[in-house]
Amino acid sequence: MRLLLTSAGVTNPSIRDALVDLLGRPIADSSALCIPTATYGSRYGGPASAWNFITGQSPLPMCDLGWKSLGVLELTALPSVGEQRWVPWVREADVLLVGGGDALYLCHWMRQSGLADLLPSLQDTVWVGLSAGSMVMTPRIGDDFVGWTSPDGGDGTLGVVDFSIFPHLGLVPENTMAAAEKWAAEIAGPAYAIDDQTAIKVAGGTVEIVSEGHWRPFPS
């Protein structure tokens, strides 16, 4: 799987170019499934934010980029549908667009639905994460970003990549560089603080920062 881990979606030409490069084809020739699940676990999210994400009414560019086709994959529904139905839907998609909200809630439903187990086999699929949709691919999110309580009470996520992400750098008063430094010390592993004009591209084991804004690495 190839990853484009963003703070706020495809917010500038550099991030869009990185997406097209990962797809290996124009966006207009690519089929997408969007995953709004994370928003339901966040105290800031809910039905309206899910609708805005799906329909491209959100100010965070993801679903409104001009895809050849766009469908909705709601993870909480998958266990009742059965893998024989939903797995082909995922395999046929060129890209998964994963919205923001609560990363631990998203992680829980990725595991419960079976999507987490499927990820290693999706060699040609592009994962585009937005905030929590990016953080879920990291080893842990840190106590600062814990909202929904996971069954094990921890802050661990999927660990598809070996670094953690502090998103929305500078967007709100609490997301300062000083806060990111404190968060990184608690994480005690490789990490990046990124603003909304920055993304992390991961392909073939190579990590590349794509930015028209501000970011900072925190080595382990």
C-alpha cells in the first residue's frame, strides 16, 4: 500500500502532484472509496461532518477532487455485510480516502471490520489520510490526542508506519510547536509535526515530506 498522510487533505498543488504520482494515473481516471467512520467517534464530529466530507462540502479537499467514481465505505457496517461482499469493493478501488475525527475509534473499527487485516494485501491501493485518517497508520497517537477510549485504554494505533504524527500545527492555539515538542518527548519515537499545507508520502519504504508550509521532524 502507498500512503499520503495529510493534516487537512489535498490542500495545495504539491500535495496534489504527490497524489497523482502515487496513483500513477490522473485523478479523473481513478476510482475512490471514502471512509467517514472516524468522525462518529469525535466529540467534534457527527452526521453533518460525515455528510460534508462525503459530498465535498468540507473545506478539507478529499472527495471533491474530480474522481472517476466515488463510493462510501462505512466500517461499522462491514461486519454485518460479510467479507465476500465488501472485500471486492476495496480491492477494486484505486484509492481509499480516510476522513478525520477520532483516530482510536477509527483504529477500533478498522480492526473490528477486518479492513486492518486486509491492508498488507493492497499492494496497488493508495491510502490518503486526513488528520485521524493519517494518525491511525502510526504506532501511537500520544495522550494529547486521546478522545474516545479504546478497549485496552491505550493510545496505540495500527503501526503501518514507524513514526507518529502531530497534525494541524499552528492551526489552533493549543497546537503550537512547544506543544508538539512536549508531545514528541512523550511519544519517545520518530515523529513529525505537520501543518495543513504538509503531507507525508510513503512508497516503497521511502518517506518523503511534501510541503508548502511548515513541519518539523522529531528523531527518536
